[in-house]
Amino acid sequence: MNQASETNKIDSLVQKVDQMFQKLRVLDLLSDKISKFHSTLKTLVSNVDNVTKRVVEIEQSLEFLNTKYETSKQEHDTIKSDIKKIKQCYTDVNHGGSADRSKRDYCSGTDDLSCNEKTHTVHKDYNNICLLSLNVCGIKQTLLYPEFESLLNDYDILYLTETKLDDLNEIHCKDFIFHHKNRKKFINKSGGIALGIGNGRAGKSTSKNLSVVDYALSTAYLLKFVTKFEVLEFSKLYSDIHSPLSLVLGEIRPEFTHQNECDRNIPVRIKP
């Protein structure tokens, strides 16, 4: 009896130990779940911090954009005001004459920076245009030369040849609108053309393709006989690109013709 009782007690103790081990395993699983939950919670907190930082950055960006918008709006209003003043000034000049501009003489054509001889001197006003043609080959950066920029003030249209590539010779001036042609080719280091038109002198476009520079060649002696020059309305009858031009010449007096330079027996063919 005593031995059987002892055996039963031992079995009961073994069962209790097994139950304790099972509960410990449950506690271990629970500890793992708590650890995973803690890790997930840390990740969530980190994500919340990142979202908070991003929100702050967005708010700063919005504030920056708002500041830029206000600045742009003020600049836009200033530009509109300046344009209105310029238009008013231009209207006043057209109606009030050109007394200030007529105080200066101009050279209607020269081919060299050192040329001081004026081929034709008249009063400079809004009914006349002052032209200058220069070959600037060899001048690395044109506007670095003070005499070049001061020269611009005496002319309305500047025709520059051999201007090199864009990255070798930048030509900008606040008083001129520049149109560049053939300056992006890498085959030659020069050969480009820069046509500068003084602000207020940019008239009606003569070509539908703005990359095309329309020009005419003439001597200073012939220009003074041009009594009317007009850009007519575009018509496909004359060209697919260019607008027709109307040119009226006044009477050329005999003293301005050179008979010894002209052979009247040679027929003249006008190129279409």
C-alpha cells in the first residue's frame, strides 16, 4: 500500500511538472509576441516621425512658394508699370518730336572699329536708322572691350560677323535685342552672325520663321534716297515664308552717279 501510494504521488508530481513546462512554453511564446509587438511599435513611431518631418518640409516649401509668388506678383506689377511708362514715353516722343535724339550726329555705315570718318552725317531722330557693320573675328569676348559697348549707344542696328560660337563669345546688352545665326556649329570656330536691334527699333517681323534674319545690302549713299520702306501683309502669292517689302526711292541726282564705273551696254539680269 505504501509503495503504491508513493508511486501515485510521483506520477502526480510528474504531471504537475509537465503542466509547469507547458505554461512556461506559453509564456515564452507570449514573450516573443510582446517583443515583436514592441519592434512593430518602434517602426510605427519611426514612420510617424518621418511623416512629421515630411509635413514640416512641405509646410516650409509652401511658405517658400508663397513668398516667391508674392515676389513674382510684385515684379509682374512693376514690369507692367514699366511697360506702361515706356509706351507712354514712346507715344510722347512720336507726337512731341525728337529734339533730344536729333542733337547727335551718326555714321550711317562703317566697317571698322577704328574708323572715325563719317561717310554720311545727318541728324539722328526717329525717322532715321543708324547702322553699323563690324567683323569681330579675333575678339574673344566682345563686351569686355569698353569701346565696343560705348559704340553701341551711337547706333540703332548692329550687324556683327565672325562672332564665333555661343560659348566663346557671349553678346548681351541691355539696350539691344540680339538675334544670333549659325553660332552653334562646331565645325568652324567663327562665321556666326549676330544682329543687334536697339530697343524701340524692333519693327515688324518680315519672316514667319523667326530664326531667319532678313537683311538688305546697300551703300550709305543709296540709303539717303530711300523715301519709304514698308513691310506689307504676308501673302503666299509672293512667298511661303517672307512678307513682301515695299521700297520707294527718291530721284537720284546726276552728281551721285559714276558713268565711268558703269557699262550700259552690258544687259542687267534681275535675280528672281
